[in-house]
Amino acid sequence: MKKVEPLTENLSKLLAAAAMCVSAAACSQIPWNSDPGSARNEETSPAAAPAVSAPAPAAVAASAAAPAPAPVALLPAARPTPVVPVPPVVTPQETKEPEPAHSIDLARPADDLWDRIRKGFAMADLESPLVGVRERWYASQPEYLKRMIERSKLYLYYIVEEVEKRGMPTEIALLPMVESAFNPMAYSRSHASGLWQFIPSTGKTFKLSQNWWADSRRDVIASTNAALDYLQALYELHGDWHLALASYNYGENGVARAIERNRARGLPTDYLSLKMPPETRGYVPKLQALKNIILNPEAFGASFEPIPNEPYFVTVPTPSAIDIRLAATFAEMSVDELIALNPALNRPMISGPHTQTLVLPADRVDAFQRNIDAYDQPLTSWQPYTMKGGDSLDRLAAKHAIALSKLKLANGITSRTRVGPGFQLLLPLKGSGVGAQPLPAVFRPPVHSAPRRGGLVHVVRKGETLYGISRRYRVSTDSLLRWNHVGVLTTGQRLIIYRARAKARKPVNPVKISAAQPKQNVVASLLPAGQQ
């Protein structure tokens, strides 16, 4: 917004001219119209200038009959004060942004959630060449954009609701696109997790519990509320959304140091002027690019299917313990669909003090309640067990009629896990038959090591097993588990395999992954390089 000259300057000129009045004729030349926009109107629209009317005959006669005024000392003749055009005062509320290409009726409630989001955009636009770079990247990755938008449909309504309740701009609802590509299982090398990518320490600060049963950093509801709390606090600290976002990515202390460095040198302290790591300098441009694409998808060759502007999910109370697979059966949905709404779970059984509610699609609640009320069998096939001296995993697996590999999968055990007395794990209940059933996915994501050159993606074919794939590529099943977020293999699933340890006997249509992978926000869906 342009800087507006103060009105007092124009008024002082008017008063100075009034002091020099010595006759009605002289005073008639003074621009008495105090409307600050009048001068601008006269300049731009001459026809709109007010006409100076002649005095009425009665007024002239009265003037002639009046006694002559006392002599006054005349000031030296002065040149007429020029009329300086003053632009109109525009308040922030009156500032008009250019109309977006996507037409939006602001007065009509939105049926499409995208329109509701567009209406709520309120952040200042960021002008940076990096925005164009990110726009071109997203436009060149239509499949990636499509997958991300498809995932967002489950969570976006809830996030928009919470953002609007707090009076925040709806650009904030798009931040999980930048952080995790709306993948709630996203896990970075810095151990950040979930839609909003909380590292463990920040998660604990915002009361996101991380225990054997569940990791609330991946809980959609809990992590969203924590992220918005954090962002609000950062905005109150800086009074600027761009700096608040930079602090969310870089840390408030890092941004504070960058601001102090610039202040000490007499330099500007806005987002674009600060010296910050490349990831942080590119962070807000990513969000701006996504905003621009959502405002005008046609210009970027993109399309956004409407999302109903209504809740997608609700929460329901759970029994003290219930198998995830059984809960999915009661809700008449797949296990994968259930996990997508309850990604915080670490175990194949819902239990513990932090898992007392279950998130379900709004249209599945009735079926869940009806089926669970009619079920008269045990709700869980598992029991918690604490290992004692003399216990071993292979003996426990044999005793409970479950394959050792399945027991490890159910408990997230890899070659790096220290197992011994005091270690807690889940064992099948006798007679449950769970040992003969496929397991749900292992929910705890792997810790990503430093990127290696020559990574491959193996596309799972029908009938393949982890053991068979590990033999094909001459790697251990533990390595496959550590590199990937896997449990039950499904046809078409992608597994990452590193050439440093993987010398394929007969690679099955491997797809190369570039070594230049992003430093942060590594998503568990194993996206190609740069697609964060």
C-alpha cells in the first residue's frame, strides 16, 4: 500500500493562504473544499470540479450599504499557493486486492471447501523469484499434486474449521502440503513426524504424547491443535505471518538471531531480507506457490475436484481394548482407511490412556455402533506381556503359535531393537487364530538414514513376500523394514532398496531415485527426489 501524505500538511497551506486574504476576490481563489480526494478528482476528472458561483444581487447590495472596513496593513503580494493533489486515505480494510482468476462469490456460503479456503486467504503475497520456481515445479508434477490433494480430502475440513475459529488466514490450512504433502506418516531425518512435522522435543512442549502405544505427533486432531497453538504464538511474537512461518520451520531462536543481525547492521528485518538456511528461504515461497495455484488452477494446468464443505470424520469412544482389524470390520471399511484417520497408533491393538477415542468417517459411525453392540466375542486377539529373564522372542513366538517375523512386525522390532527382561510386547491370545492372519502395517515409521546413491524402488507383484524380495536383492528383511514403512505387502506397493547394500539378482522394473533428496520432510510414501 502506498504511503499517504498527512492531511495536516494540506490544511496548513490552506490556513496560510487564508491569512493573506484581503478581499473577497482573493479569498475566492482558495480551495476551501476539505475533501482530501477533491484535488485528485479535479486532476483526473476536470468535469467533476465544483463551479464557483457568482454572488447573489441581494448580497451585492448589502455589501455596498455596509460601512467601509478599517484600513489594514497589506502583506507583500504572494504567489497563489498551489493545490497539491492528495491521494485518498485507504484503510487496510478498504485495500482492494486484484480479483483472482477463480471467481468467488464472497456473500454466498461455499459448497466447495476450496472456495471457502480461497475466501479466507488473508496473508500478504510474497514477491520472490522463488515463488515462480515452486509454481513451475508443482505444475510439472501433476501426479504428485493429485496424490497430495487426494490425501488432503480426509483432513482439510477439520483443519480449516480450526484455523477459522482462531481468526487465522486460511493459507495456514495449506501448510501440511509444504510440511508433509498431507501424509500423516511422514517422518524426516530430524525425527519430525506427522502432518505438521513436530520433532520429539517440540511435540512434548505442546503436550503431544509419544509412547509405546501411540505417537500423538501423528494424531490429526492433537497435532493440528498443537501446530495452530505454536503458529499463533509465533505470530504474536513477530506480528508478521511470513516471519511466523519461518520460525515454525527454522525455530524461533534462529529467526530471532537473523533479525538481530540485520538490526545491528541497519538492514530490513522482513522475511526476504533475513539470512536464513536455504530450506527456510524457500519455505514461504512454497506456500505462496500453492496458494497461487489454488486461486487459479487453470493457469497452471491443474484441477481441483470439489471437496464437500462438511465434516469428513468424527470421533467415537473406544472400548478399553480392541483390535484395529476388528474396529475396521465394525466400521465396514478397510484397515488402511482406518489407519489413515488414526495414524498415531503404534500397535495392531487400540489400548492405553492416550487411545480412548477412534476417528471414523461420519458416514460409518452408525455401522460401527451397530456392529460392536451386536458382537459378543472378545474384542482383542492380543495381550500385553513384559519379558522376563530367560524369555526369548523365538520361544514366545512358538508358544503362542505365531511366526517370529509376524511377532516382530506386530511389535515394531528390528535388528536395532534391544529386547530383553522388562521389554513390553504384544502376544496373541491363545485360540485367537491371529497368528494365521495377515497383520496390519507396522505403524511406527523408520528412522531415515542419510541418503545413499543409487536407490531403487521395487514395485511389489502379486504373491511376493518380504523374505523373497530380500533374497532377490541380497538384503535383510530388517533392512527392508528399516528403509520402508511396511507390514502386509500389497500388489503395487513400492519398496525402497539402496544399492549400497542391494545387488539385485533379477531386479523387477526398478525405478531410479536421484541422490539429491530433500533434507527435511521425507515422506514415508517414498516420493522421488525433491517432491516434498
